[in-house]
Amino acid sequence: MKSSLCQRRIPKIKFLTLAWALVHTLAAFAAGTEVTSAAPAASAVGDSRHASYGEVIAARIKSHIRVDSMPADNVAAEVFVNVESDGTVLSAKLVRSSGNPDWDAAVVRAVEATEKLPLDEHGHIPRSFSLVFWPRDSPNPAALSMTLDGRSFIASQSEIAAYQSAVKSLRAGRFDVAATLFRDFISQFPSSGYMPRARYWLGNAQFAQRQFEAAQESFRSLLSSLPIDHPLRSEVLLSIANSQLELGSRDEAKQTLQHLVDGYPQSAAARLAQERLHTLQ
């Protein structure tokens, strides 16, 4: 009789695993997990179908750039900007010199002269972010300095737009479309700073489609590529455990959860792992 009861419990546990994983994924978006802390997100603004939000901000600032003579070299200056919640500029600081003092000063003055930056389509703006400006057109005339999972990197407008498009599909529950878009992103931008998150969300999109073996493979591959101190490692371990449970590998899942708890005891994922271990006793 006891064995029969255990057999009946397993499908329920598996169902709760899938439901919990999907809720956890969507809750992460609702909590702003995908809002990069150092740059505007690439989303459409107003009636401009092709300009990203970052491009709109960059264009507003560039309209205020005044320089007596353009630098001979197409060198980039990066400025770090702090703003109020309504877009009012509080400060602008040069964080990476172009090597040309005139161009550096012109960019900083342009940010200060702009005074107030536009909000995104939802009425928001990051409170701090970096922008990179070149004197003349380049493949990335206003590339953005991004920070995600504690890592900073420079991303092109097309890179940001492709990533955000995939994220938007995942957030909307279009998991098949999201998986395709994330695969395309991974292929097109193999060196992107978004790569860990793109691979992580690909695994989540596969999991949501009940492609558990593919999801586990995606998560394991990602885990092997992450530095030991990367904050995403705990989340990936939890995702591997969820995939193992869905595949019926209960003992392996318990080992993975315990490894997560032991290795990353202070993480939010570890607290969830402890709850899962208690459920699986």
C-alpha cells in the first residue's frame, strides 16, 4: 500500500516541479531580473519603428554635442550618467577617455546640456547607465555599456534588440518562438555579454515546452562554461534539478539540490532548493 501511495505522489511532484519552474521563470521577469542595471533597454519609443530606446536617448544627447573640430580618428568616449526617475540629468562623468580631450569634454557637456532624458514606453528610465559616443558614424554609433549579473560589457544596438526580442517572447509565454530567437541570438552574437543569460533562458524555454532532456543539456552546458563565482550558477543548478525531476531522476535531482545548498548557501536558489529537498523526503 505504501509503495502504491508513493507511485501516485510522483506525478504530482513532477507537475508541481513544472508549475513551480514556470512560475519562478515568469516571476523573475516580473521582479525585473532582465532589467540591466547600467543601460536603457532596447525597446521601441513613440512612433519610431526602428529606433531602440537607447538610440532615442543617444540621439537626444548627440544633438547637443558642440565641438570646434572633429577628431581625426573615430575614437570613442564613454560617459556614466545618473538621472532622476523623471529623466532629469543629475550628473555625467567620463569613465573611458577617447584620447581626445576636446571630444571627451564635448560629450560630457552634451549630457549636461540635455538636462532631461526621455522615459521609455512604460514611463521608466534606469537611474544610472553608460553611453559610448563616436565622432562619426560607426557600426555602433551609440553602443551601450551594460551591466547584467554583476558583469559589465559593451553591446551594440542590434545585439540589445535581438536579446530583448527573445526575452519579450519568453515573458509573453511564446516559448517556441523564444527558443528560436535565443538560438539565433547565440549563433549571431557568440561573444555577447548577454550569452550566459541567453543560454539560461533558452533552457527555460525548452523546459516550458516539456523538452526536459534538451533543457537539461542546455543547463549543463551553460554550467560548465560559467566562472565559479558567477551569480547565475545557483539558478542553473536549480534548473538542472528541476529537469532531472521531470525526467524521473529523483536521486540525481536530490544530489544536485544538495550540491546547490552546500555550494551556494546564501543564494535565493539555495533556499528554494532546501524547500524542494524537504518535499522530496
